[in-house]
Amino acid sequence: MTAEDSTAAMSSDSAAGSSAKVPEGVAGAPNEAALLALMERTGYSMVQENGQRKYGGPPPGWEGPHPQRGCEVFVGKIPRDVYEDELVPVFEAVGRIYELRLMMDFDGKNRGY
């Protein structure tokens, strides 16, 4: 094995390791870097399942019960090119976010709510 082969193998190993850390639904998103930066800044997790991408729930360091029924806020008519990295700072200005769910199309765009 040459030095170039060794370097290439190490690069592909580190690339595979770093992509394993990117949650499904975030990997390949048009704003993947911004979403990863948001998760690192806030400590929240993000996962995509059943046509929605969930951010948070519960927040890091949360102690106590889950929010009661009726504490959920619905926001509609969200532009389809806006994602969590832009929505979270707006909502954080009002208070702590327990969970944010953004409905997603299978092509990776948000559905506007």
C-alpha cells in the first residue's frame, strides 16, 4: 500500500464516520450544514420519520413532566424553502422550544406547516 492509498483509505474512513453522525432526514438536505450547526448550538436532536422532521422533544436538561395537552402551537403557510435553522431562532425569541415538527415531502422540501 502506498502513502497515497493509505491517505485515501483514511479519508474515506473519516468521511464514512462523519456521515454516520448526520441524522437521517438531515443528510443531503439543501441546508445540511445549517441544520447541523443548529443541533450543535442547541444540543437538540433531529430525526425524520413518518413524513415529519422532529427537532427536540424533550430539550436538553429538561426536568419535569411533558407539556400538557393544549400547549401545542400550529403554524401554517410556512414558505417551502424555510427550515428549522430559520424557524427555531424566531420561536426561541418567544420562549423555550419543547419540540418542533416540520411536515416534509419525500423530496426533502417542507410542506408549509
